Amino acid sequence: MRLTKERIHTMAFKILQRLQSQKYLDGTGPSESLVRALEHAITEELTVEDRLNTEVREMLKQFDAEFQSGKADYQKMFSMVKQKLVRERNIVL
């Protein structure tokens, strides 16, 4: 994830302000819980690819011997496995 917590907080706050100004959300009182919920949703969405990359790396560990001996190309395998999981899970990156 490439964004700081402060930047995510700012984004969440601005999203909430826009939703309220356009009358998509109507609320009174402190909106900090909504901002926190938006921060969480944004963070989860931004870390999808990070989690997928970690999963692919774990899957490819079983082929370390093939990669070391040159029988398989790590980058090609990584890309192929990642693309397959993206298609299977309908992930938008």
C-alpha cells in the first residue's frame, strides 16, 4: 500500500463531506465513526493486491528447487498464478 494513514484519513473525510453535501448521507453529530469506517474500507481495498502477492509467493515456495535450477522462471510463474487468481476471484486491481 502506497498511501499514508494521514492521506487515507483525508480521503475518507473528503468522501464523507461530499456524500453529505450531495445529500447522499444525512447525519448529525460527530462523524468520526463514519470516517473510521471509510478509512477501513479504503485500506482494505488498497491492500487487496498486497495480500494477493503474498499468497502467490507462498504458493510458489513449493517450486523453489525448480526456480533455483533454472527449470522454471519465477517472474513468469508469479505473473501467471497471479493472473489466474485474479480471474478466478474476479479481483479488480
